[in-house]
Amino acid sequence: MAQYAVLIYSPAPADPMEITPDYLALLDRYPAQVEELGGRIVTGFALQPSTTATAIRGDLVTDGPFIEAKEVVAGFFILEAPDLDVALKIAKLNPATIDGGVEVRPLFEPPAE
């Protein structure tokens, strides 16, 4: 199956310690929804709040996110799905779409030599 990165965007600072019980219940149901559509979550990670970020541009290192934004990357997961259409159906069910959003990108596979 093809693999996709699903990037999770949430309102800044996207602190995982501030997830509500209702949102947590939606997250708990999500893996079963993924499987019902023929997908599989390979691995996933939540990120620390955007306030903990360090940005680097050339030789300049600054505290804080790369850019100031209303929404920030809160986490990501690797999804296996039969094709992009199924991956998008799965992504639309992600609870992050309620007050943030998700981005789906196919993982890069180098061409066979």
C-alpha cells in the first residue's frame, strides 16, 4: 500500500496537554475509522507546543516558531492506504479538521535504478 504523511494543524500554540476529554474521545475512535476505510496508521507523533520551537535561518537561531501563525503543526502520522482517494477520505475524518486542518502528502520514493 502507498504511504502518506498526514500533517495535523491546530490553533497555536497547539499544546497537547490542553486536549479536552471530548476531543480525546474523538481521537480514540479514529484508528477504528481508519481501518474501516482500508487504511492503517503506521506511526504517529504529537509535537510540543509551538512556543517550544527553535527556528534556524542560515546562521541565525531564534526562539519560537519559524513564522508566526494562527495554526501550527501539532503532530503528524504515517498512513498506509490503498490510494490517495482513500487517504483523503481518512484524513477528512481526523478530529483536527474541526478547529484546525490536515495536510496529506505522499511519501517520497526514489525512482528504481
